[in-house]
Amino acid sequence: MGIRRMKVLLICAFLFTVLTALPTHAQMEQGGSGAGIGSGMMQGYGFAQYDSRFNGFGSMSFKEVSDNFGVPVEDALSDLELPEDMDTQLTVLEIEELYGVSGQELASYMAMNMQQGNMSLNSREKLLMRQQAIQIMRAGRGRGMFFMRQGSFACGNFTTFNFNESGRIENFAVGGNLLFDSVEVSGFEYLDEQITETTVFYQDIDSQILIQDSPMGILQVRAFANKTVTFNLADGVKASLEKDISSELESLAPIKVIANNFEGYLVFFRNPCAENPEGSINGTDAGVKGDEITVNLIEDSVVMFRASPMQPSLMQTGYRYSHDYAYMNQVLNREIATGNFGAEIAFRAGSDQVSVTNYAPVNLKVRDRDRDRIVLCVESEIPDGRVININVDNETINLTNPELLRIRYDGSIIEEADNIDELFESGNKSLCYRLEEDGTVSLAVYIPQFSGHEIIIDLVSEGKESAADVFETDEPALDKNELDGADEEINENKERVLETGEPKTKNEESDTESSPAFELWFAITGMAVAYGLKHRE
């Protein structure tokens, strides 16, 4: 019996040891750092599926890696913040141990910056590999909208491209879909570039390229003189004239661009920063022939690619727009061309960065924001009304119960329309239209006349059943002793609105977050015009 008990105890001890070791072993397999023997290294840090040169990556020397991918050793050392005098014969794993630059980071860097490509890779595979690499490098820096750049390559959460100083945009992709192999602007003479978190400007003597990292994947070419812009479609991308949603422009219909699982449009409109933004762009024309779109722009006209807003992920799979969502964006694209759509703003992933796009001389700013509350200021000097559009997602505002979302215009709950067309027929009445789509909400608001207005988007207070149950404000009513002070404050507010066009707010001293796109457009446009005049002289 004693021997039998001893055997049982030994078996139990063995099983205990094995079960204890398994989690540790699993962690070692999952990790790609430390000694570097995890599954990351075994699988080429996730890139071997695209390019066999990543096999055995961890055991290669730094110089061997740089030579294999055509990246100058000096550039790689500088970009990865490694010592200039580092021994380049150290292996990737030795560098990880000595300097703390992980094999995963080094592999991602090479995937983004390789000059010597694998000839067997197609454009889609190269794009997927680069996007996978950029997501790894962005992981610790937030998931909002902003461009990360490596040399001529720029990658945002939605928009990816290369820029060549000859005025050529290459490998332009939105939401993981490669759309244009290239976009070329005739006679482009590179002068300068300006970069904010979400917007990049490339300046020519008499044209400008603007690209935004936004759910709409905005790409604009703005002409200050006659220009020809050529869009070369990527494999599998189709384009067609959409005459059924044609604008008032003579023989200039939007061009629908479709690829895999999403759609976008090329639309044409007047430069909102032109000296006369209300002028005509008749004379601009466009045509589709095979896999090429040719656009002839006249002075102060703009051609823009705008996608129906994408979800907050890099590589879309299987996503389809609902009929209402597709129709809403068709209408918005049509109204961009007619000048009735003023501006739009996008919030994604709870990020501090926002994307503002102007289609008319309308200034749209974030005045204040926190979780589940956004305060916007919209102002313009144009007399007529315009529609603005606001895109929010579930990480910016809790959309678990979308019916609790409340929209206030200058302090009052705004009336809601049944369809998007009503906004462009509203006349002198403020109106909004909301549409929920797969974890996001689009809020289109018609502003009947301008000076300065405030739009507040928030959630109905706890205990309220819906936004309609709340009238104007959740603030408690004033008691009798406070009425005199309230009257005085109301009179002050009236005087302030008459003088400045803006009501006084509780956070009067707080900083206002301005629209980087709109303000920078004026500055750069002025510079472009000056250069253009000098050039013509």
C-alpha cells in the first residue's frame, strides 16, 4: 500500500508541475520580445505570409536586414533611435536585448520602408503588409485619426498614400482598399507642405493637394489656374458617371468609384477659399476611359474624392452600406457640387484629433468636448443657409441607446426631418436629420442663416425616456430670488449676440479648438495666389 501511495503522489506532483508550467510556456509562445523565441519570431513577426525574407528575421544581423530590404543602414539607425556607432553585425535579437528595440518594431519598420520589394507581391499584398506594420507601430499612440509618416509614405487610420514631389500621389488607399495607383497633377512645381494631425497640404505654384485621414478618405486637388488631373484606377476598381445624381453644373456629373466593399465619389465644386467663392466652375469637365479618369479643372475649381464614411478600422471586410446610408451620401455629394453643403466634421475612437472638411466658406470649430458631450461653433459671413454634417462613433458618444442622443441648436432641441432631402428644402427653419449605421451616427444639421451658432450634442440625462422629453436645457429652474439676476444675464447675452454673433457660455475663458483645415486653407491659398501672380509676371 505504501508503494502504491507513493506512485499516486509522484503522479500528482508530475501533473501539478506540468499544469503550472503550461501558462508560462503559453506566454513565452505569445510574446515576441525578451529572448525572442515566441510565435512572433517563428512566424516572421506576422509578415512572412507576405514576404519570405522575414523568415529567420530574428537571427539576421542588422546590416543583413537593411541590405535585404534596401534600407540604408544610416537611415534605419537614425529612425529607430539606435546609436550611430552600433555594431551592425549584431543580430535583431541581440539588439532587442541590448537596446530595447523589439524585433517586432524592427520588422514593422522594414515592412513600411522597404525599397527593395519582393517582386511576387501584388499591390494589395504590399498595402496590407504596410497597414499591418503601421497598426503595430501605432498601438501605443492611440487609435484616433492622424498620419504617421516614413519618408514619402504616409499612413493614417483610414487613408494611406505615397507622395512624389513631381505632384504624383501613389498607392492611394482608403479603409484598406487600394483605389488609385496614381493621381497626377499637370505642371506641378513643388513648393512646400504643411501637416497637421489629420490633414496634409502639398503646395504648388498654382495648385494644391489636400489629403485627410478621415472616415471620408478626403483627397482634393484645388486649382488656382487651369490644370489637368489624371486618376489611374487600381486593379479591380470601377468608375462610372452618375448622371442620375447630377448637380446643376452643365455636363459635369459626379463619378462613382467602387472597390470591393465600399463606394466613393469624385465631385467638383468651387474653391471655398477663392476670392469669389460663389462663382461658377462651368468649363470644368471630366471623363472615364477604361481604368483612367481625366479631369480638366478651370481656375478656382476643385476635384475631390470623398468616400461614404468608413468604420474605425484599417482593413474593412464584408461591410456593406444600407440603402438609406448610401442615399444620404449621394445627396451630400450632389449638394457639395451645388454649394449647399457647408462643412463636415468627424469624431472617431474617442480621439482628441478631429477632421474638418470645408465645402463652402463656413467655419466649423470644436468649442468644448468630453465623453458623451460635444459643443460645436459654426459661423460664416455668407447670408444663405447651409447644411453641416457631424460623424460620431460609439467611442466618442455612447450609442448603446441612440434614441437618447440629443441635438440642441442655440440652446433649443432641434426638430428632426424624416429624410435628408428635407434639409435642403427647409427654407427659414433649422432642421436636422440623423442616421445610425453600424456603431456610428451621422447628424446633418441645416442652419437657415448665418452669423454665429452653437450646436450641442449630448445624451439625455438619466431618468429621461428620450431626447424629446427634455425642453431646451437640463438646468434647474430659477427660484423667485434669482429672477432679477437671470434677467440681467439674459440682457447681457442679447447685447453680446448683437455685437459678436456669439452667446456667452459657461466656459467663456476656455480655449477654443479651431478648425485646422479652414484656417490653414486661407493662409496657404494666399501664398499660392502670390506665387501664381509672381509666376505669371
